[in-house]
Amino acid sequence: MTIVVSIFILGGLFFFAIGVLGILRFPDFYSRLHAAGKSDSLAAVLVIAGVALYNLQDLSLDNLLVSLKIMLIAVFIYVASPTATHALTKTALILGFEPWEKGNKRR
Amino acid sequence: MWLFCSYLLLYCIERHTYTDIQHFYKLGLLLMKAKIATFTIMLIFWVIMSGMFDAFHFSLGVLCCMLVAYISSDLLFLDKGQPWLRELAGMLLYLPYLFWQIVIANLQVAYIALHPRMLDKIDPHLFRFDSSLKRPISKVALAQSITLTPGTITVNIHDNQFAVYALTKEAAEALPGEMERRVAKALEFE
Amino acid sequence: MVEHFFLGSSIFLILLILISLIRVVGGPTVGDRILGGNVVGTKTTVLLLLIGILYEDLGMFVDIAIAYALLNFIATLGATKYFLRRGGVDKMLDDVITRHEDASADASKGGSS
């Protein structure tokens, strides 16, 4: 059980690191959104699932309810993250940020 | 206590929809169904969130849920009499495919972000495509799925046109394909 | 042993938060700053859960994490809506997208010929 939990959490931390690296390395705002919106949601859900499994180790009604709450956070993040990404893209297009094209240097 | 609460709930519903039942019997019945369904969902949420089962907290929850169901049951069940059970089943069948696509998307982002010559790998551009989906909920599901899957972000939905921002050429050519068909199979009935 | 593992994960997450603060402080555009805030918020939600395990009081920290996730989402939406207050957003967006499509079509034609 401990091994499964640590695999979940390590995978989540790996994808968090990928997300931060992508935010720092990608050349323009829109590609940064790709890195942030995708890896962050999967990473958060992986770590959250790991924590919920760890909490279920000694089974009781209270722990079951707490784990259900934790999975509720995961579902919420899954609904909220694409919506936030979508709103950010729309705002950026309205404000007129120029997308990066091949041949430009990074900003 | 239980009997009293359920009686109070029934009384509220009946008084509210009394004229409706007289004039549009069917519509009133649907409204009542929506209210009871909202109440049940809210109560399940309350029990999960509070985690206390003594009489005081539970009756407080029942009271709050009744208030919410009485005022705003038309927010959760927008269309009159939509087949939400079948929607739920369709979503449950669709979710494993979506999750697999999300894992693929993350591996692709990891590959691009870790690549030393990253700027050669990406070729971002905007494009639009027409979709054949009719219902609003399936459009929203498709938009969220596009955002979560490899290399694409939905920018805007205008009537039937999806504006999509793609990271690579291959990701742009994959749309609309497999995913739209799956969403149509899961959520389009009429 | 397990406590050390969770402590290490928390410290790693805090380091990641500090690194992503670079985008918040020095991002070239407003959007980068909002995006950085959103990313930091997601990490903080997870960090609160890990702290809950370290203090062995997960039931309390879960509530705080839920509130934080809701606040993070609402804050991002509010910050973006601040720029979208004017009307006719759909038409403006269509114009912008058409311009970009034309530009990319020109670029690909020029590249091939």
C-alpha cells in the first residue's frame, strides 16, 4: 500500500516539475498555457489520489468521508482547470498578445 | 423529526406548484421532480461535507437543502425533463477514454518541455472547425476534452464554430475526429 | 520513514512554488502573472493536504484545501473577467482569429513557394 501511495505522489511531483519547467521554458504565453493547464491538473489529481489512498489505510467511517472529500477536490480541479485555461486564452486574444511564430526569438 | 421534515418539503413543493398543476399538470410534475432531485443531491453533498450525524447538524442540513431546492432548482436541471440518467451513463462510458487521452497529453508535454531544441518541435497556430454537435452540454464536454487532450486548447465557441489553438501541426490535423464521435455517442440522443 | 517521505514532498513542492513565482514577478505580460498565480494556487491546494498528513489532522486541512481550490478558481475567473467587461466579445474574437488564420496561411504559402 505504501508503495502504491509513493508511486502516485512521486508521479504527481514529476508532472508538477514538468509544468513549472514548461512555464519557464516555452516561448510565449499560449504555449505556457498548454504546459500549465495540462500537467497541473493531472499532477494535482495524482497527488490527491495518493493522499486519499494513504488516508484509507485504517478504514473507518470518518476516514471514508474525508477521502470522499479529497476526491471531491480532484473532481473540482478537473472541471475548473480547463475553464480557467479557456478564460485566460480568450482574455489574451482580446488584449492582443501576439502568438509566437516560427523564426521569432523567444519573449 | 424525519416525518415532519419530509411533510414540510412536500407542503412547500405543493403550494409552489399548485397553480401549475391546475393549468399544466405535466409541467408541475416535472418541476416537483426537479426539486426533489436537487434536494437529494444537496443532501448527499451536505452529508459528505459535514460528516456529523447528530440531530442538530442533520436537521440544519435538511433545512438548508430545502431552502436551496425551493429557490434554485431550475439552475441544476435546466431543460424540462432531460434524460440525465442516460447522460450520466454516457459520461461514465466516456471518462476512461478521456483519462487515457490526458495521460498521453501529459507525456507529450513532458517530451516537448524536456527536449533541448524545443523551438524546433513546436509550431503554434490558430484555426477553426465546424462541429455537428447540437446540444449545449455536449459542446461544453467537447471543449473541455479538447483543452485537456494533446496539444490543443479551445479558445471560443461561437454557434457551431470551435476556435482552437494548437501547439503542433499533427495535433491540429487530428481534430475533429475520434473525440467528436465519442462525445456524440455519449451525449447526443435526439 | 513515511513522515520523512511526506516532508520531502512538501519541501519539493515549496521549491516549485518559489520557482513559479519567477513568472508572477517577472512575467512579460499580464496573462503570465495571472497564470503564475493560478499555478501557485493549485500547488498550494496539494501542499495543504500534505501538511494535513504531517500534522495528522487531515479532516481539518481538507476543508481548508476545498476553500482554497474554490477561491483560486474564482480569483482566476475574476481577474480574466476584468478585461472582458466590454460588449461584443464574440465578434472581436472572430475578427482576431480571422486575422491570425490569414497570417498563418500567408506564411505557409510563402514558405512552400
